[in-house]
Amino acid sequence: MRISHATQLLDPLIKPRWLHFTRRRHSAATSRQPIKGGMSTERAGLGESWNLDADKPWYHIMPRSGWLNDPNGPIYNGRYHVTDTQELQPYNCWRRYYQHIEGTSQWEWRMTWGHASSSDLIHWKHEPIAINPTKGGTDASGCWSGTTVLDTDGTPTMIYTGVRRRDNKDCGPLPHAAVDLGLDMIECQMMARCQKGDEDLIRWHKQEEPIIPHPPENMKLTGFRDPYIIQQGHGQQKWKMLLGSGIEGQGGTLLVYETTHLSSGWQYKGSFIKGKSKLFGKHDLGAMWECPFLVPLKEPSNAHPAPEAPSGSVGALQLKEGQLYMMCVSPYPHFLKDRLTNPCLYWLGHVQQELFMIEESDGPHLLDLGDVLYAPNCFQDAKGRNIMLGWLQELRKGGGFDYAGCISLPRVLTYKDGRLHQEVAPELRDLCQELSWSASDLQVSGSQSVAVQHVKGPSWFAEFTVKRGDASASGLLLRSWLHEEPDQAHPCAAALLVNWQDSLLEVVFPCKLDKKNMTFDAGCDMKRIGGPAHLEQQVYVDHSAVEVFLSSGEALATRVYRGAVISQEDCGIYFTSHGGATHVEDVQVHSMGSIWTKASDQPAKAFEPAQGKGL
């Protein structure tokens, strides 16, 4: 995820050939016919055993059960709310919505908007599902991704993509030929408004007719979804909508619509993209771009301006020439046969005459260097911080568990040292429990790993500084207890490594492990990113959800299924080094508490977490 003048980046999209990735939305790999009625067949067959899944996260947001994918319209309604007297009043609560299907761990044609809320960005509670498909309506087959904003009168408003299957005869006639894309589903853009006076944001009312019923005429588009709203200007408001799309034979693009009223009058204005983007190494840019977002980037010291006006996802964003913007998209589908998941790509560039100058921008670059983050969304909080959330996919086949997917830890995006920097929101430190283990000076040889001690439970946070020494690679090894005889389909461990020779960060899933010395053969395919010789690292492990952050600004997310810890005397965490010795300083490891405020929200575990005490 380097900008062009930084340290070289080898192909970071190479994936270990034995990994299996979920596919998005209507992929044949994850879709199946909808289940009618209550609990899914798969969950009923599991009985209560699903509650005791040792790999189910407890400090990443996810529903109690069921499928989760894109985070939708995250909103900080503690930002401001415009009352009838036009005074600005805080709600003091964060809201997260997400794509959710109840009763199954596989994708289906009945997507809803799940909902969780928090007063501090740390402790969360589940809320009722916000919106459901309407039988016979234009969203009968699913309420897909979108944005949440505050309308000019202060009303929280959802803008989302409604879909109905082509073969659903209850939804009326098909669109006329000039606007029919010939896809399996008919896509349109819809709106729902929160009931007046509902400060919990749980009662939503859909506008019956779509605000944009069909795509522009006579355009050979590959999709028409995932609206992202920009509220531009004060007084006489102008709203802009960026819509994910693509042109047959040309690839992904973003369409622009404008209006002065959220509920009506949307006019197509053309493409938001000026020029053609460079290809990213061997990677194509996909047939279409899903889940776009656009945010202004600032240096960290200037990253907390006063809010310009009440708003939702991104604030009252005035598109300004000379301002540096980050534009992010999720390309879909991809065409390289050896690539099993879709990356998220971003560009750093400028806007001229309200068009993003992509040809002159810096990019595309990988947003995350792991293999599971997709469809991120971003919003500004009351401090002016850009807070990003993404979908962490599963790497195992669905159907044997009652859940799939979780939301990434909140990441703060800034611009520093000529590049994008990602770091975990500092509020997460309050989930840390007492210090489990620390070390001030570790020498890790290439022939013997050093075990982390006294860490109980499968959710923890580690921070440390790594100095290269004469090693070729160094980092953390996470042991798995799932397979006595590992093979390429079932790796025995995951190593989170800095590859010093190539200035890259990588996650490696080795199939051969020396259990005596806890070393392994690193000569396999790897995912990589860059970094300098001395690095401060933060590693968040939440059962199977793993996120790594470097002081140089890079981030990597993956899933590691370790199973139940066999012994509390061995937490399965080791500092490891290859090709020489590594010097590790200032090591601190904390167990992490749960984010859930209610016992009923917390997944049942054999090892129950405590609430975090904070550092």
C-alpha cells in the first residue's frame, strides 16, 4: 500500500495457494436458495454447539448469528442533530449498520441492514434490524449497501440500493430495454427516513418509490449500486451521489448524480472519474467498482477540525480544488485465475471541476495488505477524524457454523510522510485488561523462537518494537491446535512477518512446523507490504480475526483459525526470526475484554472475557 515514491512493493496480491476465500454477494460459491421461515437448517443441525466456537470473535462487531458483509452507512449521531429550533444538539451515540442475513452463514437473496450502537466507540449493543426487504417491492430481494446521512432538517436518512430478482414476478414488469442491464437482479436507489423523535435510530420508514429507479439510458453498465452521499455547501444544499458501476469492456467507474433534495430530483451528471487509471501491477481493476468512498486527508496534527455542519457519513464535504482526497473502491469481479479474493484499492489525488483526476493521482494502491478486508466505508466523527470500517471475510467454507463475517476495528486514516497512514482508533485501548506479559529486551535467534507467556484466552493485543539485526524476516508466530497433521489445505500456524530483505509485511501460512523449536519453512507464497528497518507494531488477535498495524502506516487483516487452546500454559504465541537474529524491545501483551455491554449480546465461550479496564 505504498505511494509511488516510497519503498518498493512486490506483488502484495499473491495469495497462498491453499487458502479458500469467500466470494461476494451473488457468487455461486456462497449463494443458495433462500430459507423460508425461522432458523436455518444448518443452525438447527448444529444445536447449541455453535455457541462454543473457539474462533468466534468477541471484540469485533458482528451479529449474534448469521451472515455479515459490508458495513453500511456508519454514522456518529453524537455528532449533531438539528432540532426544530435549529439549535445543534448532540445525540452522543455511534451507530453502525451492516449487511446482514439472519439464520444462515452463507449469502442469500434477502439482505437486511443489521444495527449496533455505542456511546464511546468501544462498548456496543445490538439493536433491532433497521430495514428489511419489502415483499413485492423494488427491494424484495435485498436491501443492499449504501450510506446514512442527516437530511437538511436533521432527520437521519438511509440511501441504499434495492434489488429484486429478474425472475420475481411479484415485483412488476421488467424495466424497458434502454435501462435494462440484463443482470440477474434489477438495481435501483432507495431511501428510508428515521421516525421523528426516535433518538435510538431503530424505527425507519421507507419511501415507497425509488429515488433513482434505473440507470442512465443506453449505457452498457456492469452494475448500478452502493450509493455514497456527499452533502456539499450550506444554506441551499446540493447533494452528490457517487454510485459504483462499470462499463462493459472498459472496467470500473463511478457515476455522479446531483439534487437539492434527498428524496427527489436526482439528475445524472456523468462520470466522477477524469482520465484513465494506471493498472496496479498484474491486477486488473475489475468489471465494476463497488462501495466507493471519498474523504479529504490531512496531516495528523490538523486532523481534528471543527465540524462544518451537521451531517452523516462524511460531513458537509465541500469539494475543493487543491485539497488532497482519498478515493477508495472495491473492484468486483476480478479476472486473474490465481487470485481468490478481491482487494480494495485507493488513489490519492485532487478534484478539478468536481471530477476526480485519476490519471494524475497517486495509485492505485492496496488499502489492506491481507486477504479478507473488503467493501470498507468511511465517515467523519465530531473530532474531524476519518474513521474507516471494513468487512472481514471468512477464509473457511460456510455452512458448519452459525455465523460468517465481522467488521474490522475502527481505523483512523491520515496523511503522513507522503503516504496514507492507518491506525486503530485509540479508544480501543480501553478494552485492554491487566498486563499479561512484558519484556524489555529479547534476542530472537533464527533457530529458536521465544514463547510469549502468561497470556490466557484467545483475545489479546500486543505491541512491540522490532529491530532487524541480521535477520531476513521476523515477527510473530500464531500456533494452531486444529490439525495434528497439517497440509496445504489445513496449515498448522500463521506467521505475521516483516520481510526485511524486500521491505515488506506478510502473513505466511506454513504447512511444516518444528514443534520443538517453533520454527518453520518460510519458502512459500506470501502477501507483502513495506516498512523501514525499525518498526513499532501493534497486533490485535481476536480469536480468528487478526489485524496488524505498523508505525510506518500499513495495515494487514487476515483470519487464522486456531481452535480451542489446549493448555493455558501455552498460549501459542511466539516471536520468531529467520536468516539471523532479531532484536525485540518494549514488548507488552494484554488480554482484551469484550465489546458487548449485555450478556445476551456476548457469544457464549468456554473462556469468558471480562470487560476491559483500559491502560
